[in-house]
Amino acid sequence: MTGIGIIGTDDVVYIADNLPETMELAELSLKALKHVFIAQPDLLNMKQIQYLKKLAEESGVVLQLGTGYKYCPVYHLLAKTMQTAMMVDIRYQLANNNDLHTQLKMKLYYVFDFVSDILNTSIAKLDVKTWTKTEKSPDLLHCILACDNGCTVNLMAYTVVDGEQKLEMTFTSSDTVIRTDIFTSVVAKLNRTCNETDNMTLDAYNEKSVQQYYLRNFNRAICNEQDAIRSIDKQFQNIAAADYIIEKISNKDIS
């Protein structure tokens, strides 16, 4: 299912590559009542994604996006061990090859989808605290998110010169603190009641493996499995949250 751009069956179209024609292919397929999986939606803007979602709803078919961070080794561990958290602290380091504004188009959505799925919650309120983008200093975004289960998410995204992508998350609950690095798959779990730390290094992050899990969820949704359908619905809720932040930092000087 890779390498040739678009693969179809009688009922399903899988757009495998990051193509300039992705929007046109997806639109035509949805109008033809095909279920559509877009493996790499990075070239699509938020308005295009929302339009495709509307088409899918009108056609009674499933639309899913891939290439997120769910279903990686750290995700599977947290899904088993972390049901609640009072605070999630996120530090997202991005390479300074483009401005942060451009990179954030899908990155915020990926992060929101990861956290909201782990905690089985939705974003109730967003507050952009700081946005800096100048020629003299690296880009920086600071947001605070309130979730409907009472959890607060503190997100800092920033660029560094000649730096690699790094995504670190810390989940704090009443009895544990779990620090994770999504891409290196390093996890440190502190038991606050006995002050003991368990350090683990899981299997390395593998995008192809993650994509297979997205496809399985896609297939379950086609088979009308309600949990899979809700998971995809939440995808688009998180896209809307990311879109709100992009719109706010695009139209307002926040500092």
C-alpha cells in the first residue's frame, strides 16, 4: 500500500503519498461514495479537511487521516497505565527549516489527538498565552488547554537552529508522574507515594507501524464499530482546535 500514490478497491481509496493532487483525489472519491484514507494530509489546509469531512458525512462514508502520533510504543504504554491526569506538560521542539506557523498546521492536531485519546477527553477551552515570530528570535508558541475532564494541558512549541524534532510529554496524576519522549520512546515513571522511579526504553518510534494501526481503525470504522467511529470524530474535533490556534496567531499579535 505504498509508493504509487493512490490505491483503490470497489469501496475504499487509500491515498498513500503526499501528492499535490491529494485534495482533488479525495474529493472525487468521496463524491463517488468511496471510503477514503489519507496517509499524509500535510499538504491540506484546515478548510480543505473540513470540506472533505462534510463530503464524507453527506456521502455516508468514512474519512480518516494518518501520520499522527497515536499507536506508537509510548502511546500503547500510556493507554494501559494512565487513565487520568491533573496536568500534562508538553514541550515540542521543531527544526528551524521553516517558520513555526507553517509547521504547526498539522503538528498541533497530532499532539491534541494523542493526548485527548490517552485521557479519553476533549478540549473544552483554548488560551494562546504567547506567540513570538521575529527575525531576531526563534519562533515560540505557548498555549494552555482546559479539557472537559478537568485536566490542564500546558503546551510549548518552539524552533531551534540545527535541531532535530523532539516531543516530550509529562503526565502528572495524584500518585504518579510519567515523563515521556515520543520519538526516542524513553519513559520515566515516578511513583510519588514511595519516591521510586521506573525507567524504560521501549521499541523505537516507527511511522510505518503507526500507520498500520490507523488503517486498522479505519477498517473498523467502515465496519461500523462505534469506538472507531468516535475516534475518527475526535480527530476532526482536534483539527478544529488546532485551526483555532492557527487562526488566532495569524490574525492577532500575541505576546
